[in-house]
Amino acid sequence: MITRDNITMHELIGMNTEISNSSNPHIVGLKGKIVDETKSMITLSTAKGMKSISKSNNEWKFTVDGKEIIVNGSRIAKRSSDRLGAKA
């Protein structure tokens, strides 16, 4: 089960997300489904097509069990295989 404490240790592909804060104000509010991720990028499927966004310069909002969770991108800026199962 994904919680606020362990979300950084879980697979993000398939989750819906929204950028809640960013060094680039033009992408704040961008939302979509995560379809791919690399060490430093997340690819979102949005209403306007695929967008590749840097992980570390943004805060990502996830909704899990009706609760919003904000994750600083620097906490997830590593390969998913290195992040999965690691301590938050």
C-alpha cells in the first residue's frame, strides 16, 4: 500500500500526478499519467500529448486514497530500480 511515508520507494509509472511547484512557472498545474521515467525525467501523458519533465526542479502532487501527497522531485531523482525498495 502506498502511503505518504513510502511513496518514494514505489513504482510511479501508471500513477496520476500534477506539478504543484516548479522553477518553471509555465508548467505548474500540468497534470497527467506517468508513462515512463528515467533517472532524471518523468514522461507524462497529458491532455496535450506527451511531456518530459525534469524530476528534481519540481514538486509532484499525487493523490492516494483521497489524500494529497507532495513529493520534492529531488527525493525521486534516481533510477526507479535504485529507488524501489530503498529507504525514503
